[in-house]
Amino acid sequence: MTGPARTQHPPLRAAHLGLGAFHRAHQAWYTQQANERATADDGWGIAAFTGRAPEAAELLSRNDGVYTVLERSAEGDRATTVQSIVRAVPGSDERAWLDTLTDPRVAVLTVTVTEAGYSAGSGVPRRIADGLVARARAGAGPIAVVSCDNLPQNGRALRDVVRKAAGPQAVRLSDIASFVDTVVDRITPAVTPADIDAVRKLTGLDDPSAVVTEPFAEWILAGEFPGGSPDWAQVGARFVADVGPYEARKLYLLNAGHTFLAAAGRLRGYDTIAEAFGDADLRADTEALWAAQRTAVDLPVAELDGWLDDLRLRFSNPRIAHRLDQIRRDSPIKVALRLVAPLRRRREAGDAADDAQLHAVESWIRSLVELDPTDPATALIARTISALPAADRARTVIDHLTPEGTLA
């Protein structure tokens, strides 16, 4: 048995940085759906680069970039073949990166490097800046840079750090690069050997690059695509004037719920979101958190109610093993954006902090103190918080946790 075979050969017209499971389940999947509705010449192929480690690119390249998306609902599994990635490249291949971004046919660069990729210590902004400056020098034409990470105004955030990294060359970027704000949503847990076995049983194929995800997917975009883009709107993406209300909805409800359950659930010994959300006490706490945080979301009540109904089903899906320790990684940045930001917003409006919001922050602090850290950044802040008197910890976090996940 071998992996899925390539039957489509879309021309290379897009690049991606941050080749991982989420990209394969989301942007590449959307592009595949659009390609299936386009003529062969109008399709979009992606050159996808890893952020750091080369393994994902090496594995995917063995099957010519083709892989399986396994959508798991409570009712069963559905397998889809994705062929939109036409080149999978290790992030260390600087020559291939520059060659791709200076190719005038490449009109879109999508980015999934997580919140940490925008921090001062990350090399991502410099890497993108180098590619865009090289494109400007080559006269390769305009390109849309599309951030797909969980940051408020993510396109503008990426624009700012890339321009800073470009230094004196930043002026060149204004002429050739537009930065697009987005909201992306599709729960994509880490793949296990059991998942690969499930793909094999369903398709008869061995596919070590397969990804597992939920049936739900959302993509909301605001910005210019001067060189064109795949017809994502035809397959469910929404183009809007302002993503602000939608990013608030995702950050303050879905992402905040994940962050709270990752802390409180692990403290109770649970491993996945579905397990933690199935705990009556933790579900009640999550519902209370949502009730408090939805006041910061400027969307119609009926639309928000329907979205939350879908979210409850997604959190309850027993066949999506979204692991709490995966969510706990880089948690200081996540807590700053998802829990502390809306708390401060209430305070600035003259309102008292809601008990459910305080409880969520306190649960995260307990997880720092009582659980093993998942990454160096979390370990560092855990040591700082642990050294404080218990009575001062929550106030310190609320007052001083920065969007970069440090204590100012």
C-alpha cells in the first residue's frame, strides 16, 4: 500500500510558511476545494516551507505533496485527498525560499507560525522580510501576505514585525506587499499512530502525512489581493471589511475556552478537550466564562448564539482528541490575548472583573505552579509566578502580563 496518488498538477502560484498539520487541514484544504472547482490552468499550487524542523517537508515530499485529511465527527470519518501542495520544502532551504518569493507567478504567501512566531526572539519576521525585499529587488510584482495565526489584527501585527525586521529596506515593502487580516478556525489535534491506522482502514493507503480534523472550518479575511488568489469564497471563506468582531469571538470564546480547559482539565487529570468539557463542573465554568466574555464581542445576539451552539458540539466531539498539553504550549502568550485582554477591557470600561474570568486566570496560575511546564517560555514564567505570594499572583498576571507572554 502507498499514499494517495497525484491526479492534479496545479501551477505554483502560492507560498506558505509554517508547514504543519493546521496548514494542511485549513489553507491547503480550502485551496484544494477551490482547485476542484477551477480549470487546470486556474488552479493554485502551494510551495509550503516548514518553520523550523524539516521532518514534515521530508515526509510529505516522499508522496509528491499529496496527503489525506481525515474529518472526524461523532457519526463517523470522512477522508479527502489534498493535492494543492506541489512542493514541500525544509525551512532551512534559504535558496528555495528566495527563489519562490521572487517568482512573479507567486501572488500569495500564507503564514502559520503560531503567536510565538511574532515575538522579538523569533527569526520569522526577518525571514519574511528577506524574501519580500528580494522580491522587490527582482521586480516580481505585488504579493498578498496572509497571516493565519491567533492574534488580534494578525495581518497588521505581521506587517509591523516584518517592517521592523526589514530596517532601512522597509520602504520597499509598501510597494509590493499587502498584509491581510484573517480569522481561521478548525480544531486540528496532533496525529497519533491510531489515526494513521484509521486512515489505512478507511482508504487502504499508508499515509504518514495524514491530518485529522473536525468537519467544521471557518476562514474570514479582510485585505487586498493585488495579484489574485484562489477562489476561497466559493468554498466557504468570507471576505469582509473588518475581521475585528470575528477575531474577538474566536479569541474570547473558543480560544479562551480551550485555554481554561487545558489548565483546569489537566489539574483534574483529563487529557483532551472532550473529556474536560464532559466534566459537569468544568462545563459549567466554561459556560460562565463564555457568558462573561461574549459581552466583548460585537456581533448580533442570534448569530453569536448559533455559533456557540456549534462550539458546544465541537468541544463535545468524542472523536477529536484535542490534547490539553498541546493547547498548554506557549500558554503565557495565549492567556494574555484570550483571558487578560478582555479582563482589562472590562476594567477600562469601569466594570468589575467577572468571577468566571478571574477563575480562569487563577486556574491557569495553578496549572503553572502544580503541573510540569510544556515549553521553556512557560517554565520561565512559572518560576516567576511561583516565587510570588499566592495572594499576589492573579493581580500580577492581570496587571503585568504582556501580549508577548512576559511580565512587564
